[in-house]
Amino acid sequence: MIRFIPSTLVVLLLAVSARAVPTLDGVKDAGYGAAWAVQTVETGFGDNLNELNAAYAQIEGGTLYLMLTGQVQNNFNRLNLFFDSVPGGQNQVQPDGNFGGTNPENDGWANKYNGMTFDAGFAADYLIILRNGNNGGDRFDIDFAVVGGGLGAFQTAGNVFGGSLTGSNASALPNGIGVAYNNSNMAGIAGGTDAADQAAALAATTGLELAIPLSVLGNPNPEDILVSAMINGSNHDYLSNQFLGGLAPPQVNVGGDGAGSFTGSLAGVNLNNLAGDQFFRVAVPEPASITLLALAGAIAATWRRRTAAV
């Protein structure tokens, strides 16, 4: 019995260590495994300019690594990632606290999203905004907001790659969120409104990568994290057809009314009116918990066998 426990522990630890912590560089590591969401419709915002091909996730050391293959155009279009990770949240988005709501005022997102409704089963708790372009020089910016957290509940950082549109910064925000962007993708989906070639979507291996401490998302059960990813215009007021989870083809850009029209806001968008769920679940248990459960099970089984043999 004494000899068995250490050998079992070694085997289990070796099995877990085979899946390395992802390198934060905007390139999909093999350890990410299968995609949690794959694009379903071609992009209406420009092939190899604005496209979300697939989403991958891995949890290591209390950090969610999230990889979205594709690109966001360097004209300050927004990649907005909403997270539903704790009880509560907003299914229908409110304006910011200066306009009668409860949301932060950063980047003007809340007043443009005011009235937009997520799919049933999704209530946003947190938001990450990613954008890049040239404003006095090339730059990549990132924001984090607590949805419903009040006016000051946000963090923002500009030019996190030091004068470049691409790069990596493991501590881009004070709360510990790291980001990397590699825009070299020339694979993935085509431009248009028809059904996406999902094999091509899965062939893309570069894009946006995040390292998000689970504490930032409210210390959720890792298997309960929902993500709604969408590419928006530079003023948060015109949604493309690029969501993960994806829309049902054929699908034009969603716009501000759900049908492709520009209205100046997203108040007319109700994702329940579009087929499918425009979010995906990150059902990735942390490896350490798997190890402990497996070890406990192995020890218990051996104890039962040896007790029965006595």
C-alpha cells in the first residue's frame, strides 16, 4: 500500500503535466484541444479583416486561456467578449450610470448597447473590449468592465504592445489580464453571407489570445463560464455577422436592428430572434481538480481491494 500511492501519484502528475500552459503569443497551442465553438457563417466585414473562426479554451493554474482564431481590422473595430460566469448579470443591457443605468462609462459601450438583448440563458457579468488601429501611431487597446458594476467599475489600457498592432503583454491590465494578437491569418472562412466552411475555420491557428485570472470573473466554477463573442463597428453601434457561437446562414450583418440597418445604437437587436445561441460554454475543468479526484479514486479502489484480501 505504501509503495502504491507514490507510484500512482507520479503517473497522474505526469499525465497532467503533458498538457503545458499555453504560450501567450496569439498562436493556438496543441494543448487547447478541440474547439468549443466554430464559425457557421461567412464574414460580412471582410475576409481576413474581421472574422472569428473558432474558439478554444484551457484552464491552468487558476487562469482561463481563451484563444479566438481570426482577425479584427486595424480601424478600431471592436471585438467584444461578454462573460456570464456568476449569478445575476444583464440579459438586456442597460446604459451607463450617467444615463439612468448601472454600467461603467468606459469606451461608450453601454449607451450604444442599451436595450440589446442576449439569448435566453445568457446574462452578462463582465466585458472585455479589444481594438487596434492607428491614432498617433500604431496601437492595440484593451478594456475590462464589470457589467452592472457602476460608473467606475472598469480598467483600460492603451498601446499595450508598445507602438505595434500585434504582440504580447502578459500583464496588459492591472487586474492581471494578459493579451496577445497575431494577425497573420490567411486561412479561415471566406467573405459573404453563406454557410462557412468549418474545416477552413478550424484550419486557422492565429488570432487573439487572452489569459484571464478566474478571480477576475468572480471565481466561477470553470465549467459554468459562458462567453458571447462578437465583432462590432468602431463606435459599438453596428454588429457584423461574426459571433461565436455562430449565426444560422445565410446571414447578413446584424447592424443595429438585427437585420443589417444602421440605427445609431443596438437597441433593436434581440439575439433571441436569430437562430441558435450566440454564446458558447467553456466547460473546461481545471486539471488539478481532475488529478485529485483521480488520485483519490485510485487510492480508494486499492484500499478496498487490499482490505477485501485480508
